[in-house]
Amino acid sequence: MTDISYDFTGRTALVTGSGSGIGRATALALGAVGANVAVADISATAGAETVELIRAAGGTAEFFPVDVADFASVEAMVAAVVARFGGLDIAHNNAGVEGEHVPLGDIRTDDWKRVIDIDLNAVYYCIKAEVAVMAERGGGSIINTSSVSGLIAGYNLGAYTAAKHGVIGLTKSAAIDHAKDGIRVNAICPGLIDTPFIHELPQIALDRIMLGTPMSRLGQPGEIAKGVLWLASSGSSYVTGTALSIDGGTVALSAGTNFNDLDL
Amino acid sequence: MNVSYDFSGRTAFITGAGSGIGRASAIAFGAAGADVAVSDIAEPGGLETVELIRAAGGTAEFFQLDVADAAAIRRTVSAIVERFGRLDIAHNNAGVLPPPARFGDIAEADWRRVLDVNLDGVYHCVQAELGVMVPAGRGAIVNTASAAGLFVGYQQSAYTVSKHALIGLTRQAAVDHAKDGIRVNAICPGAVDTPFVPGPPPPKAIFDRLMLGVPAKRMASADEIAAAVLWLASDAASYVNGVALPVDAGLTILSAGSDFSDLDL
């Protein structure tokens, strides 16, 4: 499908967690439209693979190792990106983890802290480092990966849900405080995305997930990347502080009203 | 702009396209190659939009329409399909703004008129559009809601009510017709520099107060709102359905009373 095209030539885009999934899809999409792509991930192997994919398609990319839960590491990453590409225009703060799938009261304290560190504190560290260099250049666009779990709650996802709700609050605050610096800050809220993890679920669980998805299919990582590119582009010049659902209708639906599969 | 579209071979229907956001949207679709069905209750404004699209090399036709008239909507959609052979995109945008009134003072005639145009009008448009899009197995509908669909301003009368309800309508249509291959979304413009509010521009004190609620301290151009409509209508938004997208520079997320920047503290 090609009814939209972008030209990000001369712009530098940083994508955290771009060794796989949504981050990789975004990095590839940004590379394909001419951006200099800073591929950041905790895994050097996965990140290097994304870099190779971008270069093989004729794009410009470089790997930057990062542990987003460590502010010093985030600062070093942003400094290295600026040193390599001369500045920073677009940042997709995407790295995240899901945590244990257990009821809230059973979440281990250290797992709670790990999820909040990686999914929430890290986004703050990234924004803090990014706005500093973007403001110098007169502006930029930041896109944080939240989730439908930033808007609604699913069972047994307590720490993730809290962190992703927090990312939306963080997005709004950053958008307001840095509007005058010419920086736009938005969040995307992906629904259930087609990743290897999903395919490990039994069919009956997948069917149940689809009960809550009006479009009756999983999203592709590339469809989320498309939301990120638009929010990074001048097409969204008056859009800031939003949490954009890319979820096939999931958050609009009260799933218990879906009787399609019942023999009534 | 670092984003561009190619809607060649697709037909886009825009209501309220004789001015403001609707005109900007119609012109943008025309520039991106769509066949544009320009509709408005006012013929002069609509014809002017058609001329602007044609002058830029695009294809457009005017369809006079009062969206408060359900039968006229059905006739218009049929006429569009007859003229262009298809309907792929609809931007239900026509709306009216009632005179300011505290809730208890809203005149019933104002209430009826606003709901008739801003809510019932979109209901009839979406139904007529689905009548063409569902058999085709695809379509993208974008409704113009408003920041007033998400929060409330003083004395906005039935406008706020109509736009909140329009978001409900959008979500309901999205959920019920997702399996038909139709996506239905809304945009929620904030302060836009258009002639929607009749009369002379507001005095500076009022403008400054309005901007107290806008972190970027500027109004949107109509083109910036149209830019969001095009994206939601495009295949780039293929997994986006049932959303109410603010295009408001932060208006609806700001607790404006927290802005002390103009105070001498």
C-alpha cells in the first residue's frame, strides 16, 4: 500500500528497542525514507541485524548500545548519536518489557521495579536527554511507545499497565513544558501486535483476544511504524501530547458485547 | 511538508467543503489526485472550492447539500457514485456553532439546529456512505469532532454536547463495521484559524486568554487539520479505527490554570 510517502532526508532519528518488533519496523521505515537512523538496543546482536537490514536497503544506520534503565547510558547514547550524525530531530522511545503475567498482588517487588524502570523511568531519561539536544536545534519530534494498556487495563499486566499509563502522563507533561522549544511529544498505543510471542499462545487464547478486537486481526509492526512516521512528520505539525491508539478498534470496544461466536 | 499522498483513482466526499477545514481538506485531497465531491449548503463557497481544486489541476464536482436533510444526503451520495463511479473516503465535516449561552439558557431552536447538523447530519452521512462502502468491502470515514468533543468550554451551548456525541457515534460505527473493512475515526481540532466563528476577530485580551490553554500559543491553520484527515484516510492508518485524534497542540491535555508565565510573581 503506497498512498503515502515521506522524505526524511537529512534528519536524524533515534529508535530505542529497535533490535526487534515495533522498534525494528520503525527503524526500517525511517531508513527507507532517507533518515539517518540511530538504532539503539540493549542487544548488540539484534541491533546490528537491524542496521544491516537498513543498509542493505540503501539506508544510513548506526548501532548504539544502550541500557535505557540507566540514565548515564542514555546520556552517553544521545551524545554519541549527536557526535555521529550532528544532531537529533526524531526520537522514538520504544524499548520496553511486559513483566510477569500474574495478578497485581502477586507481582514480585523486583519485577515491579524492573518494569517501571524500563517502561517508565527509561522514557523519562530518554526525553530528558533528547529535549536538551533538540531544543538547541530549534525543535524535534518525540514519540513514546505506550500501549492500549496505557488507556485500559488487561488482566495480569499490573506493572506494565501502570507504567504505560505513566508514559501517557509523561508524554502530556513533556508536550506542554517543551511546546515553546518547538518540540512535539506524542505517544502511540499499539493493540495486539503480530510478534513471535503471540504465536506461542494457544488458538483459544488468540480467539479470545480477537473477541476484543473489532478488526479481528493482529496489527503488524509495520502498521505501528506508520503511526510513528506520521507523528514524526510535518503532517502532524499541530499534534502534540496525544496518545494515538493503533489497535484495530480495541479501546473503543466493550468486548463483552460481542456475541458473534455464540449460538443464540 | 515531508509527507505526501497519492489518492489517484479514489473518490473523496467532503461536507462543509465551502470554507475552513472542509475546504482545506478538499483541496488537499484534490492535490493528492483524488476525485473530490465538494459539498456545502452554500453554493458560492462550494463552487469556489471546486474552482481552486481544478485550477491546481485536480478533479472536483460540487454537490449542494444541507446535511440536516437525510433524503438529500442519500441523493447526494448516489449522485457522487453516479458521477465518479465509487466512494472511498468520506470526511463528514459540516457543522454549525450556536451563539454562546449558559446551559440553562440554551434556546430550544439552537439546541435542535446544532444536534440536527452536527450529530444527526453525520449519522445520516455515515449511513449513506456505508451503503456504498460496505458492498465495496473498504472505506475510510473521518468525522470532524472537536476539542469540545473531549472537554468543555464555557457557554458552548449544544456544540459541546453534539461533538461529545459525535465521538460516541464514531466509535460505534467503527466497532460495528470493522469487519466490513471500514475504518471510522474522528479528528478533534483545537483553535483553528478559520472563519467558522463569524464576525470580527476577537480582541487581544480574549485571544491571549484562549491561547492560555494552548501550550504552543498559536492557532492551527486549516491545512494542519486537513493533514490529519488525509493521514486517517490513507492506508498508513490501516490499523487505526475508532479513535478521536486531537489536532490541538495540547489544548485538551493542559490544565490551563497551571500557566503562570504571564503573571508577575
